[in-house]
Amino acid sequence: MERFVTLAVAVALALSACSSSETNAAGDPADGSQSGGSVPGDRLVIATTVAPITSLVSQIVGDRAEVVGIVPEGTNSHTYEPKPSVAELLSRADIIFVNGLMLEEPTVELAEANMAEGAEIVELGNTVLPESEYLYDFSFPEADGKPNPHLWTDPSFALAYVEVVRDRVSEADPDNADYYAANYDAFAALIDEFDTAMRESFETIPEGQKKLLTYHDAYAYFAANYGWEVIGAIQVSDFEDPSPKELADLIDQVKAEGVTAIFGSEVFPSPVLEQIGKEADVEYVDVLRDDDLPGEPGTVDHSWFGLMVFDYVTMTEALGGDASAIAALDVRNVAPDIATYPQ
Ligand SMILES: [Zn+2]
């Protein structure tokens, strides 16, 4: 672990000293290819979208590839439109990993228009989830044709994502396939540990409390897997506030469900949810995150794992459970994370 950290610092320093398009090792054939496509001996260039995906990709590639995120943390990833300047990154990327499930359509369109020959876009969600298992709900109604895209908040899908990442980067960069495979194995062990701790903590939540009323409905697949019930989400598909009638119904529903807390998102402050909390006399917890990582880039908390530990400790404690099994986990990266996270 310590060796990785030292190496990460060394690579970060080397990276800051030269632009990556000029990092070909001496002796590489000058084939004139300026961008995209894999050049033997060259590091892969990987573009990613939201921060949890960037973190997951980094768990596999470590410092053997250049990883650059696109969607700035703290923005609404569902409506985000990349600046034209992102085209430069997309034009030199070998692989573009996106969540898919129609989360990042403007970015995918920009990628299709600018990517180099031989480069590929990998839609992780579409790859691991058969269409028959897409979830539609209040915030993501089937009529709009966009499924709930938040697979990554369920650790089993996060593991499925990194499996796809491992396979694709190993194809594109077979020299490092053993390294990618070892990182995958270490991450799978971490997921196993996390899953056990989650189930242990969730069992301590009082009967009938494993219910989520959230602002932003980012936990649908998680809930299905871990026996929680999503009782509602405030954020409708057009990102407008609910009508007075809908609001009154939600207040009645929260009272009837008997939950002790409802959950807002740190990215989407919601006076409406605050009002529901007050009128139904339940705690309003407004700190959940689905794609804005905690902490600062370069710290271990600033990772997919740090994000998930934060959310599930928060939910468990607010609903009267004991989150110590999750809180006791060693939040860590299994490979050095030197990715670029736009802020
Ligand atoms: Zn979201």
C-alpha cells in the first residue's frame, strides 16, 4: 500500500511536468497518430463522466492509464452539458467510460462526434443491466423512456462495472492485464467486506424503518437488493417542485409510513423536503450524495467507497440503526487514484 502511494506521487509529478499526448516512450514508432487508438508502450487515455465512475475506473487502472473525468462534482449530472472544450479530451481518449442508461446523453453525443478511430464508448450500465431489469419510478417515469440510471449506489453493480472496466482495459492494454486483474480481485474483496457490513448494520434498523423518502431518487437498485423500500422521491422528472396537492399527499404519506427521517441531497437543496419534514415532524437529513464525492481529491474519502460509506452510515443512523459495522470499515483505494476530477 505504501509503495503504491509513493508511486502515485511520483507519477503525479511526472504528469504535471509534461502533457500526456507527448509521453510516448522514446523508441515508439512515429506513426503519425496524434490521438486515440492504442500505441504500444503508451499509457491508455481514458475519459469518464461522473466522479463515482471516475473513481471506480481508477480502482482498476491505478497509475497505468491517464483517467480524466468530465462532469464537475456538485453539478446536476442529469442535465449537464459538456463545454465544447471537452471535445479535445474526447478526441484523444482510447476508451470513454460512461454510466449510460441515458444519464450522459450530451456527453455521449459529443464523444461520438469527436472520438478517434479505434476509440470506443463503453456504457457500463447498459452493459451490465438487461433492459428487462431497468427500473422506472417517480423521478424516472417509463413514459419518458429514461430508466433510473443510479446503478453504482448498489455495491454489486459497482463490482459489475469494474469487471467490465477490467475486461476492456485489458483488451486495449494487454501488457498490464495482470495488474488490472489483481486490482479487480482486491476490489472484489473490498465489496465483499462492504456488503457484509451493510447487511449487519441494516439489521439493526428498527422494524418498518428501512424506507427512503429522498429528494433525488438515487437508491432504487440498492433498495431492491438490500430489502429497503423507496416510498417516494420529491424530484419529478422535469426537476420542478411538486404541486400543493402532491405536497399535501407526501406529508400524509410520511406520517402514515412512520419513518423517523427523510433524506435530501447535498447537491439539490430542497425547501420542499424541509417543509415536509417540519409538517410531518420527522428529521430532515439533507446530506446524501450520489455523484459528488466527499472530501478533497487526493484523499481516500474522495472515492466511490468513501461516498457509499458516508451515505449508508447516514441512512442507518437517521433511521435509528447502529452503523458501526459500516463506520469501522477501512476506507481505502485498492490502486493509486491519480485521476483528474473537475471541481
Ligand atoms: Zn443522480
